[in-house]
Amino acid sequence: MKNILRPARLLLCSAVLFSPLSPAQEPAFPWANPAAVQEVAVGTRTDANAAWWGFNAEDVTDSLQAAINSGAKRLLVPYTGQEWVVRPIMLAGNQEITFAPGVVIRAKKNEFHGGGDSLFTGRGVSNLTILGYGATFKMNKPDYQSADYKKAEWRMTLDLTACTNVTVAGLHMDSSGGDGIYLGSKGGDHPYCENITIRDVVCLDHHRQGISVISAVNLLIENSVFSGTKGTAPQAGIDFEPNGPQERLSNCVVRRCQFDNNIGAGIAVYLNAMKGGAPEPISLLFEDCVVRGNGEEGMVVGALTPDGPKGTIEFRNCVAEATRRPAVQVYDKAGEGASVKFTHCSFKGGTDDKGREAVPVIFGIRRTKDPVSFGGVEFEDCHVYTSTDQPAVRVIRRQDSQALTGIKGTLYIHNAHEPMLETPDNLTLPDLKLVKAE
């Protein structure tokens, strides 16, 4: 996916949008410019300033929505010295929106009562760029969690459903009643988002997830932070969790991102809903990511049933330091399903409120019946750090008949004690090596 940021052009656009008006064009109301709005409407202007449609500090929804709907190819949302207070906004396609440094888009108080009312929503839009270096989107999470609002978990900051060719860069997104960013599908012949780039964003203090990926093809998330999720499960930094077998997770890359201080896991991949035959193999790569200080697992992959998706899930050069749970856990993953690989990663279990250290690596079968086997997990040159005389790796299963196969690789254990692998009923894993680090 190419980088479509164009700083030089943006500076040029800013100069055009803020050029002085002649006396005949001078608006009677600050910012409003009906003449320029008309030029955008007839197509003689392709670059526009959202404030030309007027700016009302109490509620600017209608003006901003009109600017987005105007057909302007490039739209600047300028810094006015006051927050842009809005009700839910719908995005349009074939547009580049730049939120100037210092701009705050604020969800209006006592609004967003609908369970799916999001700050910005895109439904099936294409060719959209949202730039916001130094800009912030803010919602009012405590309000949505109060008794004054119907309980819901879909009041997103940015909701993109079945969208194509979208870039989001530079924004700080805070305190939604759902996810910071949601990438979903709407069924039909295009049940996924496609060609999505999310770069240099911060998603902080959201109700459900920092970001949820339901269905995506060609997704790149890089240089971003997902932190402080707290409200309703799963409360992860990022969660890849399709809603049905028709959805896709293909060529999804998460690179150089940080996931910290979330109540749930830092990174969660849960694929139970894809059982029954996914349309194509999944492909997930997490590279150079740091997962630290989360309330549950650092990185968790679960629920790949025997009839679930094929493909690969890889963690490469990642660091996971969990707080109360394992640094990494893979569970209920059938050997027939997609393979899971950890390459050049390091794991350290955190401690709970009583100072007890978590086992850093856990894998196996948590459910009693399904799947009946577990397999397809590989560790290549991974390092495990522990400080107590306890297992570095724990294997779990619920019944003797549940087989564990295809577990292989090498884990280097950093501890004063000898490496310890805990397995049920003295089960052996001949292809998994625990080596005391020198």
C-alpha cells in the first residue's frame, strides 16, 4: 500500500483555502463564505475549507456534514480556537479531509443515544483519506456508561464498514462508547474492508477495544498506539474477531505498534465464528510490536476449530510483557487450522496484585469437547524471561483423549533455575525444545 501523504500539496492547499477575500467577498459572519461554497457546488473549486459552511461553537454538525457532502476533493477542517462540537457525522468517498493541528472534534453532550451512533461513520465509501496530525477526536465515554444511556458497545470514534481504499493517519482518538476504530462488513458481495492503511494514530481510553478488525483484506496498521481500553469485554488493544465464516482476514499487517494498559489482552485473535469454511485462507502478521502492562494476556490466539480457516498467523520480533496473565497464550487451536508461529519474540509474564508471577507461555485445550486435538504452533528463536522457580511453559488439556501434535521450535529460558515445561499427565512434546539461555 503506497503512502499517499502529500505534505507539499497540503501546504499549498492551506495557502489557497486561507487566501484573503476581496471586500465584495468578505462574509458577514466570521468564517462563513457563501460565494466559495457556491463555487464548490458548481465545480469551479475542488479544494474547500469546512468553515466556509459556517461555524457554530455550540453545534457545528450541519455545517461540517454539508462540507463533507459538497463533493470537494480536498477539505480542510481549520483550527478555529474552539472545539468542533458535533452529532454523528457520515463520511463520503473520493475525498481527502485534513484536520488541522489543534483541531478537536468533540461529540456533543447528551447526544449519541443510539447504540450505534458513532462520531464518524463510513458505509461502503471508497477513496477516502483522513489526515489529522495534531488533531483529536473526543467522545464522552463516562456518559455512555451511565444510567442515562442505553447499554451498548458500538458508539465508535471511527466506524468503517465495507470501505475500500481508505487511509487514516495522525489522529488522536479518545474515549468512545465502543471502539476507537472499527473495520467491519455488511454482507453481500463485498463482506470486508479493503486496502485500508492506518498510520500514526493513538486510540486511548475506549469502552470495548482500541481497534476491532472484523473483516479486512489488505490492511496495514503501523506506528500506532492502542491503550487504556476499559468498559466492556473483550477490552483489548486490538481484536481480530470476524462475525461469520464469509468474512476475511487476508494480508493484514500490524507493524511497529504499541498495546499497553488495556484491561483485556493487548493483542487478541479470536476466530470461532469462521468455522464452517472461510472463503479464503487468513494471513495475519504482527511485526515489531510491543505489548506491555495489560490486564490479561499480552498476545492471545484462540478458537480455531477443525473446520476453521486455513492460513497463517505470525508474530515476528514482538515483545510481550503481560500484567496478570501469560505473555502469550494459544488455546483451542486445532492442528488442521491456520498455523501460528512466533519468530524472534520475547515473553515475560507479569505479576498479579499479590505479587505472583504468571507463567509466560501457555497453550493447549481449554474446552472439554471441541476441538479434540491441538496443534500447529511453532516457536523460532524465542526468549522467555522468568524470575521464580516455576514453569516457563505450561500445556493444558481437559481430557486424556485430546491430542497435542505439531508443537515445535526452540524457546530460550532466561532464569537462574533450570527450564521447566509443565504438561498434563507427563505428556511429552519431542519437537519443542526449552534451552537454558547462557
